[in-house]
Amino acid sequence: MDVDEGMGVPRSRDHQPPASFVASGKWPDVKLRADAPLTAVAGMQFAKSLHGAMAARGWSDRELSRHVAMSHSTVGRIARGEVLPDLGTIVRLEAALGCALYPATLHAEYGPPAEQVADQ
């Protein structure tokens, strides 16, 4: 395992940032490649929520960074899909923006079919 620089989150050696799986479009309003892992989907949806919440408040990366006590470059890297935020960062961003950002319903779309779960 490697540690993602600046985030302190262990990553497997084959980890790629969410934005590296873009097939078309401009981040975060993109279509991901067919081989994109769920982490890329989560990163894209998180970034969309983050962009929307920041826009609703008229906040830049620098303004948000002041509210969460982290560097504006880290906020920017998350917003651009260059890194995945760790759990502590997600909580801090959600608290500062006063809304949920994490795509908590991905399991419903990408998990096993309900009938498969019922058979277990």
C-alpha cells in the first residue's frame, strides 16, 4: 500500500485518481470509461455535489478551505478528481457546507440485484 500524498489515505498500488477514468466531458460532468471502478464513480458524484454546494454559497476553493482549515490546493484537487477525500475530510467538508456530499446511494445502483441478496 502507498500513502496518497497530502491526504494520508492508504491506496493500493494500482489506484488511479477518479478523473483518470474520464471518457468524455469536463470534470465532474463527465462520462466515465466502462472500466472505471466504483471509486471513480463515487469521486465524480462527490465532486458534482461539492461543486454544486460551493456554487450555491458563492464559495471558491480558497473560501471553502478557510472554513475547513485545509489548504485550498487540497480542496481543488478533490474538486478536480485528482484525489479521493478521506472520511475525515468528507465530514469536515459536509459540516462546513451544511449538506451531504458523499454519494451514499451508490450501493443501490451498483450493488447486487435484490433477488441475489435475498437468496443469501
